[in-house]
Amino acid sequence: MPGLFAIMLTRGPAYHTGLPMEEQAAWDAHAAFMDALSAEGFVVLGGPLDEPDLLLIVRAESPEAIKARLAPDPWAEMDLLRRKWIRPW
């Protein structure tokens, strides 16, 4: 049965700190990816915390399943966003 997990993400070296999120490379693709995860119920809640970190609450079977599901995010692939940790919540 899926459980809830907290995931701490942080900005990677490809993130341009002088630009807002919406002006980062591949913003539209990243936003569409995250919207799809939310629509399917994988992402329960998410948003920025203290800069440069972001928090996601997801519903998943395991940390491995989370890693696999988030891997195709364009921002992860481009190193704009990196995973710091995954913890049961």
C-alpha cells in the first residue's frame, strides 16, 4: 500500500539564481511534468521552502519508486533541481 513521503529538493548548478522560476530553462516542460504528477495523485503537496530548497509530499510505494518517477523531470535531467533526501512522512 502506498505511503506518504517527504522529499527535499534543492537547486542544482544549472539553476540561474538571478532569474525567477518561470524564466529558467525548460520551465514549461518542468511545470507540465509536475502538473501531471499532481493530477495522477503522486504529488500531494509541493512548493518552495527556504531558498534554495523545495519540499514535495508524495504518495508512493518506496523511495526507489519515487526516484524512478522523478527521474524524467526535465529539471532533474538538466541539473536545475537535485534531490537532497527522501523520508517517510
